[in-house]
Amino acid sequence: MFTVVGDSDERPESLLSDGRQMLTESERHKMMSTIHSMVFWVGVLIPEYEIIGDEAIELRDIVYDLTTKKDLTAEDIAKIEKLFGMIKTRERELEHKLAHDPMTMEAAKALMDEIRGLLRAMDDLRFAETDDHAEVGKEEVLARVKDAQRWKDFVDQIKPTKHP
């Protein structure tokens, strides 16, 4: 007989034959709540590559180029708005997949990381369109990243751990 430990919806059948754990409804709910928290993307790098539409793009480089440009042209702003919309569509697709598709815990965590990176890219692009975007230099960007990483580390340290 199996002993059920942890959440009430964790059952022995949630383990695959190779020992990988399937995502439970309780864990899925927690992940979805985390995605919608205000600091979910803090300390995360924008994905180097991302599949947007039917092609893989160098997302990190494109976002960096657009967010560090001193004077944005009308073409740049149009590019930002188009890219933002495409990223938002991709993020919603991934979020829907996380919310509804059966998957292992490893797959769910990888999906969450990808969603975090997309949210970070969207936030950076949103900032690029403001008048003060040109004021932010490389040193300040690096300082913001370090601050965000310290905040993420702090949050990770105070998270309650699940004991078996």
C-alpha cells in the first residue's frame, strides 16, 4: 500500500514509471498564483532565443538594442509595439499550457522560467518607450539587475520549505 504525503491531490499515480512527478492541481494553482505576483520576473534574464510566431528570434539582443538606443525613431517604436504584442501572445500561450496541460514538475518549472523571461522582456520594452529610457546607462542597468537578483535571493531564502 502507498502512503500519501503532502497535498491531498498527490497520489501514487502522479508518478511516472521513470520516477518523474506529474504536476498536481495544487502545485499548478501555486505556480499560476506565482506568475501573477508583482515580482515574479525579478532577477531573471530575458531568454537569449525565443520562438515568436513561426521563427526563433534573438530576443535578448533585440530587447537590449531597443532599450539602450538613445533616440527612438517612429520605426523603433513600431518595432517595440509589434514585438511586445508578439511576446504577450507567446506568454499567454505558455501560461495557458501551464494552466491546463498535463506535465511533469520539471516541465512545469521550465515553462515557468520561460514565462518569467518573457515577462521581463515585456517590462523592459514597456520601459523603452518612456521619455527617460535614454537616461539609463549600462552601469545603472547592471545595478538594477544586481538589486533584483539580491531581492530574488532574499525571497527564496524566506520561502517556507515543504517537508516530507
